[in-house]
Amino acid sequence: MTGTLLLIPNALDLGAAEVPIVDVLPAGVLQRAAALTHWVAEDARSARAFLKRVALHFPLALPLQAIAIEELPRSRKGSREPVPAAAWSALLQPALDGRDIGLISEAGLPAVADPGALLVAAAHAAGIPVLALPGPSALLLALAASGLNGQSFAFVGYPPQDPAARAARLRELEALSRRQGQTQILIETPYRNAALLATALEALAPATRLSVSCGLTLAEGWTRSGPVATWRVRPQAMPDRLPAVFCLLAS
């Protein structure tokens, strides 16, 4: 029988002080993770760190050093050539041999704002069952806490790094949000959080509603939501080491 590709959620505390993993992941998920002997990860080191946390609550099926952890393939830097199909087939071979595989991201749900989506697509193409297990998604947690439109929303990834291009992109998303009544969700590398917020406050209309969630699930985490005009009156310091999610909704 064919094994299953299990999408194992991770905590959202990468790069921060660890929170108790049982506070953010269900016990059933941790138990399923402990039973797996084959994994695919963005980074093998972070996957091992995750399994060490799991082992504090449930015994692993094998000693950690005996668990097979493969990393997702990456295209050559600067190349637009796709990863060869053979690379995905090799990662999925244990499932074809009847063993379950765990796919894990460095933070949150695998395959959501995450390169693991390509492995999921390859699993479907190969007829391998895919099962997503429950856990935190920073994008949906931020949307839920924002008070913005949760009935129609779009995740648009990272903005451009160039300041002028970043401002133009935010105005483009604002116009789209106004036309469709749709919340636009962005993320940024933590050390550019302050730059993105500054650009948003300069580029967006005063009435546009802006929500920022920072350090979700962490003890110091917070969400602030309100019109851009209010943000301008009361500036907000942005940490450069904690991930943040930005949501906007134009009226």
C-alpha cells in the first residue's frame, strides 16, 4: 500500500525564544510526528530541532540520528529552470514503498507561503495521499485578529525591496482592495519590517485600514489594527527579529 504525505505544522517561534510546543500544536499532531521515520524539510537542522521538542512529550519511533530527513531541492541561484521531476520522485519514494512521510516547514503550515507546495503537487501527481494536520498559520491568525474582511482576502507574498517599487506595489494593492473589497495580506523579512511599515504609512490613503500582527503565538506578540491616519499619529516601533504579517483593506 502507498504511504501518505503528512503536512506537519510547526511552531511560529523560529528565531525567537521557544514557546512550549504543546501550547501551539495539538497532542495528536505531536504523536503522529513522533511516529514518522521519513521527513522532507526546508532545513534538516530545524527539522531535527522540531523532533527534539516532540521527543519531550512523545517517544520517537527511532533514535533521532536514525530518522531520514531530506531537504527540499532548490533551483540554482539565478536560474528559472524548474527542479527536475526526478528530484521530487526521489523524495516521495518512501511513500511509494508504503511508508508515511512528514513534510515540515520552518514555521507554520507546510506548503502555505512555503516551497513545500511543489512536493505536495508532485505527491498528487504520483497518486500519493496528502493529509494536512492542524496547526498555526501566521497568515490566517493575523487575518482573524485584524478585524478586516475575512470573507474575501488574498495573500500576495513579499513586496519589492526597492523603496519606490514597494510604494507603487502598495498603492496597486490598495486600489485592488478598494475595487474588490478584499483584504490584501503581505509578509516581509523581519529586518525590513520597519521599512515596509514606513512605506505603507507614506503611500496608503488615510482611510485605508492597516493591520500588523507581530510575533504571533509568542508571549510578546501583538496585533494593531486601524486607519492609516491613526497609525501616522501614533507611530509603532517594529522589531527587526520577529516575523510580522501586514494586512490592508481600502474603503
